[in-house]
Amino acid sequence: MHVLPDQLMSFGGSSEPCASVRLSSIGRLGVELNKTYAAKIFVFMEKHLGISNDRIFLELIIKETISTLHPSQLCIQGKATSYLPLTY
């Protein structure tokens, strides 16, 4: 984990504390695992950094190998929601 404190960020039109999180993994992400990871990450962020889960943007990047990238899954308010299409 790499935390950059005191950054100028806006989320939903507010400058209250917020976070943008990106998690990538080779072979250990997927629809069911993402639900578990998202829930744990959101709880951790709120408990240890004081950032409400409605102010966190989480992107889970699924890779099968170093060179194979699958669509990213977005998570908001502590829940895995949708996938972003790949763009090159």
C-alpha cells in the first residue's frame, strides 16, 4: 500500500477526505473474490484512514499474466459493481 497524504482531491463535488484505490493482481481477482476484497479494503480505509466508504473509488485490475489485462472492476460504497471495457 502506498498512501499519499495531503493531496488536493475532489470527489462528488466535495473536498472532504477521499481516496482513489487501484489493486491489480495476477490470478487472484475475480467476481467472487472481488466482493471479499472490496469489503475488506473499504472497512480498512474507513477504520484506519477515516475515509467514509461513499468517498472511496476502488478499481480492481485483473491480470492472468503480466501481458494479459482483463477489464477492470469498479467498486463503490464497499461493493464490487461493474466492469470497465478495455481500451487501447
